[in-house]
Amino acid sequence: MPKITPNLWFDTQGMEAAEFYCSVFPNSKIKNVTHYTEGSPGTAGTVLTVEFELDGREFTALNGGPQFTFDEAISFAVTCADQGEIDHYWAKLSEGGEEGPCGWLKDKYGLSWQIVPDGMADILNDPDRARAARAMQAVMGMKKMDIAALEAAADGRG
């Protein structure tokens, strides 16, 4: 199977963003950096691309200029094992950005993330449709996901 690598378009902050993301996720690193050359559309010597890994997943940051920006049509979901992980990733990624509804946030670069608990699809697809509806109603009222509140709502205790 061919390798698929998400490419993220930045104005000029690709290196800064890659370093930030590598500081947030474990087992992450910058793998390669290329620079604009003479005669290219960017200033010679400035960063063109940054290849990096986030916990083993490959990404490329491209400093392509201000023509394009991120929007919510593309986001990255971070599935968290527990509330501690949710709290950690929410705090780190929302710092300097903005919180959104239902576990969504935009980081300081405008990239959208979904910080969700493991098993969220299971609870929203519960065969007990009333339980699933209560869980969905709780999610719709949250910004950062609260696992205890989500489970309490699903069970009719919240």
C-alpha cells in the first residue's frame, strides 16, 4: 500500500508548529527539514517543509504562504484513554487557540482537533437508543469532554 502523509499548509510557522506538536505528543520527532532555494517562490534559506512524526504517524508542514488557512473541514482526532489524557491534550492544544463545542478545539495555528475519550462511538451507538440519546445530549453541551459526566448522563444520573 502506498504511504499517505498529511501535509499541513502554514504561512511561515511550519517549523514552530512541528516543534510544538512534537512537544505535545510522546514518541515524536522532527525527521527532515528542507529550505527554499534561489529562484523558488520563497525566500532562499527559509524553511520550505518539515517532515515530522507524532507518536509514529508521519506529517509534513509546508510553509507555503498566507493564501490558504485551516478550517474545520479537516481535523485530527485524539482518542484518549482517560480523563487525564483528555485534560492534558485539551490544555496543551487549546493554549493560544480557541475551545469549540463537543470536544473540538483550534490550536494557536488554526488547526482543528477533536479530543475524545476512547469508547465514545460505543456509547453513542449503544443499542439502548435512549441511553445513546442522553449521551449525545451531554456531548452537545460540552466543550472539553468530561467522561464522568458523559457516563452519568448516558446512565440517566446526570
